Amino acid sequence: MRDERPLLVSTGEPSGDAHAAGVVAELLRRHPALQVDSIGGPRLAAAGATLRASIADLSVIGFVEVARKLPAHMQLLRTLTRDFAAGRYRAAVLVDYPGFHLRVAEAARHAGVPVIYYIAPQLWAWGEWRVPRFARAVSRLAVILPFEEEYFRRHGMEAHYVGHPLLDRGAPLPREEARRQLGIAPDAPVLGLFPGSRPQEVARHWGVFRDAARLVLERRPDVVVIAAGTPGVEYPAAGPVRVVVGDPAPVFAAAEVALAKSGTTTLELALADAPMVIAYRMHPISYAIASGLARVPWAGLV
């Protein structure tokens, strides 16, 4: 008898929403009758998933910062735990966001629900002591960096390297085309600002990134400064900085050099062949905790 229960696909922030949307779109292309429930955002919804909860209520970075949204996380975890116990889902696909998803994975496995984890937490960089707990909770692991397959297999997990989702988007726009779309002269020096996609990240980074750009303009008034903006997020006192809201691809492609927050952004800039300075601002206590856990000296994947 065919299992007609829905699949749960869960993510916790915008980049995960984009990556999960690609997975759901392909699943539905192959299995049109499949029902998918999701914790996600607009891209998952556009791919055909039914949203049960929004990442707007969850997305957060930092150890201290997460405390503000802890009640929302705990309520959602209790709801999912009841659903798993009631047999609502055939399986759970969890995408990145390890602080919350490790607990979701444990609840699912306790109820006998298989867990596929896509985009592994970077336990090789921090928190390696959590690998045994992670291994007990996850049925299969789909990793996006080549060396991760061997790393997690060495720790007893069924891990498979599936490639990085950024490469599925195809080649970046040619720089000339990106500048034409943005109305920028082909030979203009262009500085790109990438303060992040989460409102919390933008609030922490925007003022610093904007002011850094102003210092550049004081010395090089010929530079064009563009920033990748997120819909619904405020960018106060932008002044000479042009904020491009929506698809960030032209901003990545047009930038000759960039100031960027750490994370997936650094890989997108590398694919666009743009040298970058990486910065990230967080609560001092979160920074102290992260520094204590880190096993690598770098802030960016590149």
C-alpha cells in the first residue's frame, strides 16, 4: 500500500528556504502527487509546499540573540513532536539551521520517522562534540562540500556528497550584462555591499557597511556603490549607496570588489569572481562563545 502521508521539509532562514525550494520543486516534478508540508518562506511556497510556519518567526543568528525567539522555536518543536508521534509524516527533510533542527531530528527519530538532513552543520569547524548526538538522530545526510562525505562517514553516518546548490543556478551573469541591467557604465569601478538577508543581520551590519562605503567615496568619488537589499527591510540614510531590492544576482555580477557578511554570500561572490572583505557583527557574548567553539581560523568558506 502506498504511503500517502505528506513529507515535512523544514528550514529556518532565507538561504535555506531557497535551497529547500529547489529540492521540493524537483521532488514534485518527479512525483506530482506528493504532498509537502514545510516550515519555510516564500520560495518554498512558490515551489509547491504548504507552509505550516514562517521563517520570519524563526530566523536568528547568535547564541544570545536566539533567546528572543526561543518561545516560538519551543512552541513549534512541541507541535512537530506531537505530529511525529501521531504518525502525520512519512519522513522529514531538514535543511541546515542545526540549533533547532537537531532537536527536531531527535523528536522525529524517537517517533520512528526517518530523517534526511540536507546541508550538514559545519561540525568540522565547531561543535565536533555534537557529532555522536547528530549521528543518532539522522538517518541519511546529504552534504554540499566534497570533504564532508568522508568526515561524516568516519563518524559512522550514511553521508552522500550531492554538490553545492549554488552550482545548480547556472553561470553568473556576465559583468557587462549585470551592469547594463543596473544602469551602470561598463568601465565604472563598482563596490558591492552585502549586509545579509535576515532583518537581524541587516540591522547589525548596515550602518557599518554604509559608513565604510562613505569613507571609500571620500577618497574615490568615482566609485559606484550598490547594496543587495531584501524586500521589507529598511536601509536608513543610504545616501549615495544605491540599494537594489529583489534578485541579488545582478549585484553579485556587477561588483568589482565587495564588502560582505560571512556565509553563503562569500561563495556567491567567489562564483562571480569578485574579491571581498568579510565582516560579521554579533553580540559580544555570542562572539566569545563562538570563538571558544571554533576549530578553524577562517570566517568565510572561500
